[in-house]
Amino acid sequence: GDVMLGRTVMTKSLDMNDPTYPFLKVASVLREADIVFVNLENPIIKDCPRKETGFMFCANPVMTEGLLFAGIDIVNLANNHSRNYGERGLEETVGVLEEEGILSTGLGSLVTKTVNGQKFGFLGFDFFSRKPTDANFNLVSKSKKQVDILIAGVHWGTEYKSMSSNLQKDWARKFVEAGADVVIGHHPHWVQEEEYINSVPAYYSLGNFIFDQMWSTKTRKGLVIRLTFRGGKMVKEERLPIYMRQWAQPEFVLE
């Protein structure tokens, strides 16, 4: 789901002197996974100003402590906020993450991680800010040849909608036809439905994970998906719903 560590997520964490605050109630479960992949909705820059409002997101590098605490391995940066502080802000973000050993994808190239002899590939696409091109789907096809399991994170859809659009459905099919093994959507801030396309799961939106949108039940809800692979095949899918009862602090709940 969407992880946004700026705005009042940052100010609250810094005021409490605990950059791990947003992750306190979910980290133990996340850390058990071999790979954790999230959509990071903000640049990380050293002179990030304190802001309570607005749509220019950024986080202070100290906030990466939360990502490390939760065992997050890979972040998607293909979204409409990664360039809130321009190309320089994006480059700084990648550098800060690299220093902490966190991989980033969504900038046009495949990122891989091998676990138990299975090679996982991660790609990210922003189909909210720009329309898909053949080159996007060709990158999926090329990448699939280099890995056992290919996971595509995609920023798309309309905010505050509980069902996907026809465009999202069309694009999901194209991802699967091009070779994606899992399609994970984000941007709507609400959880949307899941569909199997040729036995490939497409999660149209996992909703918010960490965000300061506390003004409605649906923006406080999100979904963590735990997938188990053996021999390059998905053998188990678990849906772990979350709810932000405290400010920008998700906890696992029963559906």
C-alpha cells in the first residue's frame, strides 16, 4: 500500500522523537517476510521543511529508520509525488535509500532480489501522471526473461473509488500478457477489488498503509498481501487488512 512519511506523519513522529512510530504495530509481522515491497509516496531530502498541509510531500532522512525497523527492502518511486522536489530531490531520495540498503524501482529499470534460489524482479510504473506506452510493457517482457517471479507496482486509477476503472482492467491484462506474475496497484487511497487474470493476481488498489488521511474509515483502511512462492510458483496468498486507529499508525485487524 501507500507509505507517506511526510507532512504530519513526519511532524508527529519527530515530535515524539521516534521515526519508527508509524510502523510500531506492524513491524514484527513485516520483518518475518523475506521481501517487503511498498509504494513510497514522498522524496527523502535533508532540508525537508516541516509542513502540516499541502501536497508537496517530503521526509527527513531520519524517517528511513522506520523503513529499516519494518524490514522494508524495496520501494516503488513511480508515483505522482516522487518528484515533488524535482529531479534533484528524487536523486537524493535514491541515494539516502541506497545508503540504508533499501532498493528502489520505478525509475525505468528492473530491480532484483534472490531468496531461496528464486529470483524476484520488481518494476514500478506511474500510469496516473502519464499514459502507458509500448515501451512500458516491453520492459515487463524483457524483465520477465531475467527473473523467476516478476512483480509490477503501478500507480493508477481514481482517488476515493472502491472499484477499479476499465482502464485499470485493460492495463492489468496487458501487464499479465507481457509476463507479470503479480500486479499491485496504488493511488486511489481506498482498497479496491482483486482479479485473477490467467491465474495472476491483480490487486487494483491496496489502499493506504501509512498516510495522514485520518478523515474517513476508507482512507484509514488498507491491505497487506503476503504471498508465498515455491519453485517460481505462487503457492499461498494471504490478505492481512490494516486499520489506522491512531494517527498514521496502522495495525492488523480482522476483516
